[in-house]
Amino acid sequence: MKLVRVCAARPMDGHRVQLTLTDGRVIERDVGPMLTGPIFSEIRSNPVRFREMRVEGGTLVWPNGADLCPDVLIWGGLPPAETASDAA
């Protein structure tokens, strides 16, 4: 099973983002609940800072060093388990 990662991102209103994944899917996520802790404080409160996101290493990162776990960003947790048909 090949890992699915983010290959492009477009900020939207609020803390929503449109993600293009390496498997071709395009999904939308509200990342607001994921922006916790001091490193995300300016990103949460300043829309200009939020929009400074870029894709690096298959996930979202910001210039201040903040990033999001790609599995949580894409799947909301760990990726789905590999099935027998995937392994064949």
C-alpha cells in the first residue's frame, strides 16, 4: 500500500483548506481544531499567516516551523489498514 500524501494545498475561508492528494483525490478539511499549541497561535489568529502554508514532505507546513501530521490531516488518524486485496 503506497502512502497517500498531500501534493498541493489551497487555503479557503476560515481554517478550511483544499488538499490535492498523491492518489488524485481532492478533499477539503477544516484544520482549525488541529491548530493547537503556542506554535499555531499566530496562524490561528491571523488569516494572512494561515495563508502562508505550503506543502512540504507530503503535508502542510508554515514558515514558523509549524506543521501537521499528514495522517491526521488526510485520514483524521492513522491511514486505513491494508486489506488482503491491497496486498495481492
